[in-house]
Amino acid sequence: MTKSRSSLANSIRIVFASLFLFLFGALPAFATDGIYTKFGLDLGYAGRIGYPGPEWAIYVYGAGTASSRFNALDISAPPGSTPFTVDGNIAVAGAYSTMTISGQTTISGDIYRRTTATFSHSGNASNPPQHFSTAIDSQLAGGITSLQNVSNTAAGLTKTAGSPTSINLQGQNLPPISNNPFSGKYVMNLSDFVLGAGSTLTLNGAAGSAFVLNITGKFDISGGSKVLLTGGLTVSDVLFNVRGSNSTFSISGDSVFNGTLLAYNSSGAQRTLNISGHNTQINGELLANKISLQSGAHVKKPKEKSKEKDDDNVVVSNSTLPVRIQ
């Protein structure tokens, strides 16, 4: 009898969830990103965990015109490169943009692109499934608006008292920076962020807490340097928000980066993110106008699940995944 009642209750919930969807549209999905729950920074389709749709390893938004296309993403890997070059899905969100891959490039996920965007591959590069439609055009454009809003809002946050104003390490390991004494919220407003010669920056905090690092000048991680997360922090709890247009923007030399890396300039030219190094490893999501991923460097978006245990939400979320056309 108990099983029958449980089954009947589940059926009723599913019917009402479906009816709600029909009448009112999608229910809001639960987010687990610390940057969203702590600061209200909502990447939406461009990357909020729990938002209906794919999770992204790379989200490029640079756009061109019908007569002059913009190469927003260029990936190349030499012979002998270990898979996967990109372990996750890729969004090519800009109108009239292009994505090119070559050499031994391997991609585990799918490509979601604008209907006016193009994809090409050469050499022994993989040929992932592609999805494009007018509905996806709208979702990708909405994602661009969301990431711009996140960058602008993050840039306006008040820095945490006593936080550094610049980080420039050469062969040094900075003592771990913890957000625990600050109710799980920590903001840095930095003129430069430079790690070189095997330096390490460690950010510490509980799962669901958050760090926001705003960088207006140089962003450069090289020489086997590392950005590490401890204490339960996930890559979606930590936002590196790179602003401005006129300085270095690179990760190279077999370095390791963990976090969400967003680059947007609200006025003027946008930066290009250059990534190289056979053993360079990015764990998280990259969002930029243009990305060059070379030398067999790797980008991986770890799988992250909502901390909410809600079967009804699973039914609704699965029912509202965007239409994808291959």
C-alpha cells in the first residue's frame, strides 16, 4: 500500500509539473555556484550550474559580420598529444564567428553554435557533433548578455578588507587565502595577477562559498605555476573576472588553473586568451571574446551537480532542455 501511494503521489507531481510547464514555462533551476548563491552573479545559459542546457568548458562570444567573419576559437594539438584537448562542451555564441581545430585536437563534448557561425577541422582533429537552430541562437545570445552582466556586477563589488591589491609571484607559494572568516565571501580588486616560475596560489573555503577576483591589468600564469582550490571549493565557486583590453592574458608553461575565467571589457577592445603548453591544464570554464588553445594544452569542465535533492526539479529540468539540431 505504501508503494502504491508513493507511486500515485509521484505520478500526481509529474502531472502537475507538466501542467505548470505548459501554462507558465520552465521552473527556475537550482544553482550550486558559490558566485551565484553568495553574490547573485548569474551566468545563466553561459554557465550557471543547474540552468537547463549544457555545461560548458569553453564559451566564446566574439562576433563578425557576413562579409568579415571573426575567428573566435582556434585549437591545435601536435602529434602525441594526450586526449582530451577539450573535455566538455563548447559554445560558439557570436554571430558570424568561426571555430577552427587542427592537428591531433580531441574534443569529448559537442559544439553549440550560432546558425551564422562556422566550424572547420583539419589533420587528425576530431569532428564533434554540432547543434544549431534559431532557438539555440537565442539561448547563446542570452548567455552573452548574462556573462556581460556578471562581469559588470562583479567589477563593482567592494573588496574584502585587507585583501591584496596586486598578486605578482615568482617562484613563491602564497599562504592560503581563506574566505571562512568573511562568511564565505571574499573579493579581490587586483591591478595585476601574475604567477611565474612554479608559484602557487591557494584559495580555501567551504563548498558553496565564493571568491571573486577582479583583474584590470596583466593576467599571466606561467612556468608550471598553479591556482589551487581547497576546503571543498569547486571551480564554479571561484570567478576570475578579467577587465580592460591592453595587457597580457595568458596561461602557459604546463601551469594549472582551477576556477571560472571570464574576460569582458565594457568599453573598447576585448582581450584574446592565449593558452599553451603540452601539460597546461585548465579545470573549469573559460568565457572570452576569443581563445587560442595551442600546443596540446587541456581544458576540462568537471561535472557538477545541484546540491538540491528534488525529484520534481529533475523531471522539470529534463523536460525543458533546449531543442538541439545536429
